[in-house]
Amino acid sequence: MWTKENIPDQTGKTIIVTGANTGIGYETSLALYQAGGNVLLACRNMDKAHDAKKKIEAQGGKGTVEIARLNLSDLADVKRFSDDFLRSHSQLHLLINNAGVANTGANITDNPKTSDGYEEQFGTNFLGHFALTGYLYSILESTLGARVVTVSSNGYQSAQIDFENLKSENSYNAMREYRQSKLANLIFSIELNRRIRKTRGQVLSISAQPGANKTELVRHMTDEEIAAGVERIGEFMEPWQGALCILYAAISEEVSGGDLIEPDQGGFRGYPIRATIKENALNKTVATQLFNLAEKATGIVYPII
């Protein structure tokens, strides 16, 4: 049973956590700070980032906390953030691609888009992190022992990538698009690891899905939808419990590049284990097509093929 007490000393390590002001991102950042890490909270809302920084520091720890604005739904802002980071830092040991938009409630009927015209969940959850990882890849590769942890969701299992509808130009279903974005994240993590290994790079690319948690991502859900979820899968975990899978992927020496880490009780709750990845995330043709599309959409060309 792996818990936060298993985290080794993180003194001297530079860490970025996206979406770090609340929920699982906050709990992940807190644990790494308390272990001695130098944690950058990359958040869209700076007021909430300031509040999170104060809360983390008030709990005590050996590390440091800094904050920076990052809007993953705007690719120009992703570049600005990355340029600022590269100017001010010489190492990056951990990039945790955690931030997520979930327009998943039945009350979401419109079709929100990113600044670049993509369906909001696909554009933010996947394309934003694809671009961020690409901009920061050089500093990751030059940092010994660096890892990229990209957060997926158990919902990936029922998803597919609809290459003809990535801007929801033909139809829109909020839950379908959310699951698609999380499948895209998992495919990206696996394909990135394959390309790194092919070129003998040293970065580990790992994915994690935190299970069913009480986070702000359910804020669009109605009480009836939440009750139905509890009836189907049981009580949701607290965010600190969901963070364990992300922390395990980021820290444990037992993981390998390309792994997916999830809770041990059906992927919904429990302690971290290595998951068996479903076939819809392992299709190499889809992975290549997705990578090519993302490079074209973001302007990022990874130095690995």
C-alpha cells in the first residue's frame, strides 16, 4: 500500500503542476512541497493561485512554492508561460499535466471553444498540455531523471478519437468530448514515451488516472447525476486520495515509461497500481494521426519521431 509517507526527499527538484490551485492538483503540490520540492503552481486564475500558495505554505514544508499564470485553452499563453519558465529556470524534474476542464453536466448544452477554435475540453486538456510539454521538452531532456505525468480518466475506456469532429463542428456531447480528451491524453503519454525510447531519450512519460474524486470537476453535475454516480461506483474519494496515483507516477521507482497508474479497486478508488491499458489507447495508427494533428494545431514539432 503506497501512501504520501513513501515519498522520498524532493529537495532541489523543480516541479510544475498545472491546475494546482484546487482538488487533486492542490493536493499533489502540497505533498511535493512538504517533501522538499520547489513547486510552481501553474494556474489560470491568479487570485486562486495566490490563495493556494498561502494555504500550502501555512501547512509547513521543506520546499518552496511559486505561482505563474497559465491558460491552457490559449496556445499563445502556453508559449508565453513556457518562455518565461525557460528564462528563469535551468532544470525541470517533474511536469505534471493535471489541469482539466470538464463540461460534463447535463446542464451544459452549449459548445464552448478554446481561443484557437477547438472544442474546449479537447483543446484545453489535450492540446494545451501537448504544447506545454513540447515547449518544455528540451529542459526536461537535459534534467537527469525527469518525468512527465499526464492525467487521464477512467472514462477513456469508452471513448474514441473522432478526427472529423475535434471542433465539434458536426455534433456536440459534453461527456463524450470530455472522455475523448482524456483518451487523447493517455494516447499522447504512451506515444511520447515510445518516441523518447526510440531516440534513446531519458525522460519518462507516464500517465495516471485518479479515480472517482470529490473535485471541482463535478461542479457542473446536477445532484441527480452525482447520486447516480455514487450508486454505480460508490462514494467518491477525497482529492488527497486521488492525488496518490499522480504522486506514485511522479515519484515511484516501480513505474516505467508508458505505464498508466490507477486506483486498485476497479480504477475508481483505492491505492495506486499499474493498470492494464485498454486497446483503444494502444492503436499505433491512431497515435500517429493524433500526434500529427496536434503538431499541426499547436505548431509544436517534437525533436523525436
